[in-house]
Amino acid sequence: MSNRDFNTFKTHNTMERGIPKFSPYINGAMVEPSSGKFFQRFDPGDKGNLIGLVGDGSRDVGAAVDAAREAFDGDRSGWVSDYRLRARVLLRAAEIVRERAWELARLESLFTGKTIRTSRQGDIPRTAEMLEFYAGAADKLLGYSQQLRNGDVTILLRQPVGVVAAITPWNFPLLILARQTAPALAAGCTVVAKPATLTPATALELAKILEKAGAPPGVFNVVTGPGEIIGAELLKSPKVDVVNFTGETTTGKMIMQNAAPSLKRVVLELGGKNPNIVFEDADLEQVANAVTYGAFANNGESCAAGSRLLVHRNVRKQLVEMVSKRIRGLRVGYQLEETSDLGPLVSQQQMEKVLEYVAAAFSEGLNVVTGGRRLSGGVFDRGFYVEPTLVDETPPTSKLFREEIFGPVLTVTEFEDEDEAVALANATVYGLAAGVWSNDSRKAMRVAERVKAGTVWVNTYYTLPVEQPWGGFKESGIGRNNTVLALEHYLEWKGVYIDTQKGPMRPYYGIVLGQ
Ligand code: NAD
């Protein structure tokens, strides 16, 4: 995080009365951060506008973990044992999210820079669906049993693992937090959430919503503030059992190292550099729409962004023209304006990172067909607005082809045949998602099987309901979120062996006790 995006100050210096505070939420209440420090968060779309004071909870990790631990170990509230309570809480929380959809959408967009339509039509309803899905799972965590040859019985119980640390990024603050924690809560675990410093608001709203829905104190806690310190503390704590992290691949590698000494379970959802592979027999009108959507949804600040267009040489020129036309029609504007298709990027640091890649496109002599500049004039001068950009004829040696840009930049590379398409698709360290476009279902299936990605969309792109598993191959992560698969991270299998035989001896005792 760059200093340009934040100023730190002590509470007693604050002149900003009436600015909302986003502080640690521990044991059912928001508390003043023990450090006494806050970060100022400014509106990414209008940077003179102070939108929040984010409490530096670096010294509050221990208290949050203890609250989660006590809520789990003591089970005084019945959270761990009462699956119906958990189902009711998650279902009610989903209802509250829907009831407060507009307000939550506004808050999410204000802090992230994503457009209000993205929050309202995407993040918020999908968060409610996430909570509903796992509400339905809470009373179906079935174990099984087996009668053995000798008549004894083994019973496999499923028990919640314990305390879960959920470390989340800034691009989908509420949705990703719900994705990581709804299955954990359904399983009977308790949670300490660590939202990204830039976007803590809706994590705290989720804590309040869960409490209102009936979650006992200590079940869901939030620690706001810098990741390097708070994340490290969470990983060090022997009282945390699982860490579910979504963020950059480099941070994910650190998480894994830091989780090793206490052997925590680790789930990692990391970066992506996702290809859309377009064969010449595809429906190009649909492809052009989906490719534009997939690359520029959420301002391109998405791990799932279809940021590489791989297209058959016979249709490249035509498709580039069709996509460029759509890109030129995109309206960039303030994130809370209904008319904006793209908003500002989340921070100055993120904007500079994206602009560096665009500068590299120019210096590498690539063909920047449209976009390529920071926008200026009016509100653009007051925020972090970048033109949606298309770079044609990008070779696989270019850093634009290989590295995750995490902004509104789409590259185009042509291929000659199926083998080359697959080789190009797999030519990065990532393996999160891919799109395959063809009217030949056999070819589409062959390619889907050969592409190294956790999700492959065929003749569509970037639709991600909770029923679809989500996670990466290679350096895009470990484990899967969404679906019933996600429950596995939060459950232990316990085998209980019951002896049903009579008498003091068993055949195997004889190995030691003799006959
Ligand atoms: P980031 O790695 O910088 O931060 C993610 C979280 O980790 C934040 O809460 C941050 O405060 C915390 N953190 C930072 N340093 C830490 C440390 N040393 N120990 C523990 N925690 C630490 O990522 P970001 O910039 O917030 O998000 C963008 C990245 O997230 C992109 O790479 C994107 O691809 C990835 N992402 C992946 C998915 C997915 O599902 N695979 C989804 C969204 C975002």
C-alpha cells in the first residue's frame, strides 16, 4: 500500500467530525483501535472527499482471536452444536442483505470505485445467494458409518475445525468475504476477518448483519488495518486453525510460509491472467460482447478478468474491430453515477501500476488500438480514471501477456491452430479461468480439458454462481471456494471406533500379550 493513498493520524488530531469510523469489531461490538490510530480513506473517484477513518487494529488481533476462540471452544451459545441456529442466522443475514441492498451497494462502490450497477446487480445479490446457499448446507453436514467384518462399527463424524482467519482483497470486499466465511459459519467455525485496508466498510456491515440475524458475540469478528502486521499476527497465532486468503500470488506465497510453523490449513485464491480462446467458427457478435464484459467488468480489477484475447488468425482483425468499437462506447465516470460503465481504479497506486503497463505497451512497440491514457478534465482530474485499453498483436514474450495487470487492459494475440491456442493459454504461471469459443462442441470440450484452469467457460464468460467451484491451478491458488466443496476446508473428519465384542481378549491383543 502506498503512502500516497493513506495519511495516518491520531484520533485526538482529527478535525473530521462526522466522518464514519471503521474500527475492529470484536465480540459483538465495534471498539476503538488500541493503537489509537486511524487511516484516512479518500474517495477513489473524487479524492478530496474523505469517506472514512479506518482504525488501525494492529494491536487488537489477540482480542479478536480470543473472542473467536472462546465462542468456539466453550460453545456457550450453541453455535458449534446447533446447526439449525446457524442455518437460521445465515438465512436471515441473506434477507437483511437484500433489504439493505441499495445502501450496501452504495457503500461498496464508494470505497472500491466499482460502478453502482456492478454492486447492485452483482456483488450484493450474489452475497445474499452465498449466504442462502450455505444456510441450506448447515444441517446437511452428514458423516457416515460402517459396520466392519468383525461386527465392530466405525462412525465418521464431521466436526468444525475451529477458528478461521479470512483475509480478503479490495476488489469484491463483501462478496469475497461472504464466499470465504459463509461455509465456515455453516460448518460451525468462528471467524476473524481481515478486510483490505482500503475497503473495510462492508466487512463491518456484514458483522453487524450477522449479529442482527442472531449470531452470538464472538462468532464473527473483524480486524481493520494493515495486512502485513495483522495478517502476520493472525498467521502466527496458534489459536487460528484455518486461513482462507484471497489476494495477490506474492502475498499468498508469504501466507503459506507463515502458516507452516503452526500447520494451519490454507486456502488460497490468487491472481489470474485468463485467456478467452476464440476459434473462427464462433459466434463473433456474442464473443465481442462477452470479451468486452469479461475484460472490463469491475474496471478490470478482477482475478477472473478475461484479460487475454487469443483469437484465430482468420478472424483476429474482424474481432479486434468489433471489440474496439464496443470499448470506445464504454462510459467511464464517477462510480455512483447510474450511467457509468467503468469507474475509477481503487487507488493512486493501482492506477500507477496500470499506467506503467500501458507505458510498457508503447515502449515495446505494441499496437495500442484504443485507450492508453489516464483520463483528464472535470471529475477525472479528481480521481483515478484510466481509459479502457486494447492492445493488439501482443506476443507471449511481452510482460502485458504474462503478468496480471488488474486494470482495464485487454491484450490480443493470434493463433493458428488448436495446439497453439492451448499452448498460449497455458503460457503463464496462472491458471484461474478461461473461456473457449466454438460452435464445435467436441473441439470446445477438447480445449476445455487441456487448458490448465480451475474454471473454463464454454461460449460464455464470467458467470460465477455459488454453484460453480472457484479456485486455481498453478500459481492461482490452492483449494476451491463455492459449492459444497468449500465446506471441506472447515470440517474435520473424526473416526470413532466402537468395539461391539464380548470378552477381555481380541485377536490383535495377542500380538503383544501372547496366546
Ligand atoms: P493483496 O495480496 O495485496 O491483499 C489481500 C489481503 O491481504 C488484504 O487484506 C491485505 O491487507 C492482506 N495482506 C497484505 N499483506 C499481507 C501479509 N504479509 N500477510 C497477510 N495478509 C496480508 O491483494 P489485493 O491487492 O487486495 O487484491 C488484488 C489481488 O487479489 C490480485 O492479485 C487478484 O488477482 C487477487 N484476487 C484473487 C481472487 C480469486 O478469487 N482468485 C479474487 C479477487 C482478487
